[in-house]
Amino acid sequence: MWLKANSKELQVFLESATVYWEKNLPHPVDDAVVVVEMFHQDIRVNLRNLVFANALRRLHPARMVVLTGVEDAWMKTLWSGFDLDIVRKVSDAFAGSEVIDVWDRVRRSATPARSDDTIVEYTDATFCRLAKLPRLPQGYQSRPDYQLRHTYATRLHDVYQELFQRNVVALVTSHVDYDQWGLAAEAARQAQVPIIHTQQTGCMKAYGLFPENDTRTGTFRAELTRQIGAVFDSKVWTRRDDLRPTAELVAWRAKVNLGRPSWWRGGVTASVDLNNPAERARLRSHVVDRLGFDPDRPIVTVYNHAVSDALGTNKELFPSLADWFADTAAWAAEHPEAQWLFLDHPSQALYDSTGFFASVAEQYKRVKHMAFRPSATLSKNALWSLTDLGVTVRGSVSNELPAYGIPVIQAGWSEWSSCGLSTVVDDQDAYWKTLEQSIAAIRAGEDLVTEEQVRRARLWLWLYRSGTDVVTPLVPQWEVWPADTLLKTLRATFRHIEADADPMYTAVERMWTRREPMLTRTDFGA
């Protein structure tokens, strides 16, 4: 963990946390353990794992085992720093019993790489992410860096398989992708151990996959997508009339980007000020002019994903995110009945080292009905005035655009894909056919978004930003930062706020006892 904080502030925080958890956790009565990962450098990520784990330990007394460590490729690509000593101190303050340096065990192991399907899948995805590659390159299996990644994944697999032979109550993890996190989640599923997947936004947000509800027919994320859809239909959509005023308020907050998830684009270019169709039409005319488009022809906006992000972790129609984007551009070149704006991901520099987006743009620079732009060059006002149809794989635009009446086609699944917000297609043939039919419908003046889809999308915004965000003083809002501010806030919590009325404990108990796939702020009913 990397923590740029005043040393005295850190020490007072640690002392306060130690006293709080000493007084608020029961003593273990057997060999049960809760496994918590602390691989991330950001204390806010680790804090969410630790607090959820301790809330669970209040229900099921157990020791806490912390998984941590750092590896060179992760450090080079993503981390600014990592201090194992701070991890150990924070673990101790939260009443941890054991800290396992997983990467130290991996480096000391002599186990060679194995061609196990699961190991290879995580090797491939992690290799692409850490090398920031949109696809596996030609001859990748003979590359030393890939071979090392494969060896490491094999050893991680074995470390986790051994760990989950213990009496594990749950795995609490911030991620379920890539080798160091994903293989732990795979071992937990195999051992029929519940997995709690905390979220890096809001206060305390978490998803849960419980073995009795796990069909094992897809990835963790695919399974979660189905279960979230079931809860949405049975618990949220049925309350749509009661929730409507709150959902409308959250839709307004989303429009001006208040309370956005931590990874979404922020700043003035992320707000939308359009209030009616006349304002949209005026701005559309101006932006269309800038792009050299015809205002009377449909405009399809294709939202590129972060190209090396968690490849293969949910249901997707194409071999890779890059294949989807390149193949869609090739198809668009042959379909001038629409105009096509291809927009790059705002954080692409963190995911691509190859210039993939620029290379696709170069291929079609002379095609007049196609335009390619970096995300930050167009405000949300401009994008929303332009877009008649949005296209993505699993991007957040697939829940955001429908809330304001703009249709979206998805070439893959995201966590909300079973909630009825967007058009989610099942295979590549259906994808091309749906694109063609949607463009024809727009040209014919048909409305592709139903009133029900708009209401469902706004209810999803409420569910994501409010209904599943449990407010607790133990986990300050994500934007409580920098580190010294966060530590001071938590120190005040530990010293002055008692645990007996904290709604987070009630929410965790409800989720755990009912085996629900998400933590909820209020009781949706059994």
C-alpha cells in the first residue's frame, strides 16, 4: 500500500482503529478465517475490504487473514509505490491475525507453468493489461515476459488452492479480475466459499456471490449480471412508482455528474446542461458542423473501451475489445446511411501502449461519414446533442444514455445488462443485424427507446448511486481525500461514534443471512 500521509496522523489513526476494533469484535471460537486482500496501493480500496470483513466477523467470529504483496510488472504499470510495512500496521489495527505476502511465496516457489485452462485465461488477460496491449501479440507464447506471467499465474493458483482448504468464512476482495485477484476468486468458488466484491465508489458498496446461488455456468461477473437482473426485476422495478421521485433526483445528479463513480470522467466537460429538444437541436447543429457531418442523417457514437481492461471476464461477442472496435469500424465504413463517431476511452493512456485507437482512425481518415476523436475533445453536452444511437460492449454509457432517452446497443454484458435498460445482443450476427435495423428505424423517424427503458435506466441510476450505497462513518465517501483528511475523518469516527446504530452492520447482516447479491441501504424485503 502507498500512503502519502503525515506520520503522526497515521499513527493516531492506527491507535484509534486498534482500540475501536478491540472493543467491537468478538473473539474467535474456532479455526475459521475471513480472507481479505490488500493488493491495491490505495488505502480507500483496502479500507472497504477491511471494514466489510470486520462487519462479517461480528456475525461470524473469525480471525482475519490478509493477502498482500507486490510484483514488478504491477509496480511498473500501475502502482506509484507499495509499502508492506504499512499494510501490516493497518492489518494489525483492524485486528488482523495473519498477513501473507503472496508474491513472496510466488517468487520463492519452483513450480513451473501448467497449461490449465483457467490459469491460461488469467495469464492472457493479465499479460495484456500489464503490457497495455489490446490483443495477444503474434508469437506471445515464446516471449519471456509472457512465460514469466504464466509461471506466476500457476504459482498463484497453487497458493490460493492451498489457502482455501482452510476453514474460510468468506473472501473479501476489491477485484475479481487478473491473476492476483481473479485466481483467488476462482479458488474460492471452487471451494464453495462466499465472495464479497467491494466497489471503489460512494461509501460502502459491495456485491456478493454465494455458493448456493452460483450456477457455475459463467464467470463471476456473468453470474453476478444474472443475479442483479433478478433482484432488479423483483425488488426494484416492482417499486417503481414509490421510487420515482428519488430516481428523478438521482437522474438529475447524474446529469450534472454529482456523486459520480470514481472512474468516470469529471470536470465541467462531464456535466450536461441541455434542458429541452430545442436546446439539443441548436447545439447539435454546431457540433455536427465541427465534425463535417450532415445534421439530417443519423449519428451513431461508438464508445471505445479501455482496450486491455479485464479481458474475458464477462460475456462478450468478440475475441477481444479491440476486435469489436476494429470490426465495428470496418462495418461502419460500408454503411454510409449513418454517420459514425468513434470516441476513445478517457483513460486509454493507462490501458494501451500501442496507439490502437490512432491506428484504426488512420485506416478510415478519408471516409467522410466516419470521425474519430479522443473523449476529452467533446463535452457531454456535445455528445448527447449528437448521439442518435450509442454502441458499446460494457461501458457505463449503456446505463447512462438510456436514462435520457438515447438508445444503446451492447456487444457484451455489464453488471446491469439484465435490467432491461439497453439492447443486449447474443451473438455477432445479431449485433450486425441490430445495428442495421436500428439505423433504418432512426432514418424512418422511429423512437428506439421505450418509456419503460427510460424508467428502468433511471431506477438503475438510483440503485447504483443510492440504493446500494450504504452510508457509514467507517467508510467515508470516496472523495474524502487526500490521505491526511481521510485519516482525520476516520480517527474521529473511531474515537467518537459508537457501533451500535451503524446501518452498515445491519445491511451486512441482511445481505449475509439472506444471501443477497448486493449490499443495500434499505430492506427490499425477503
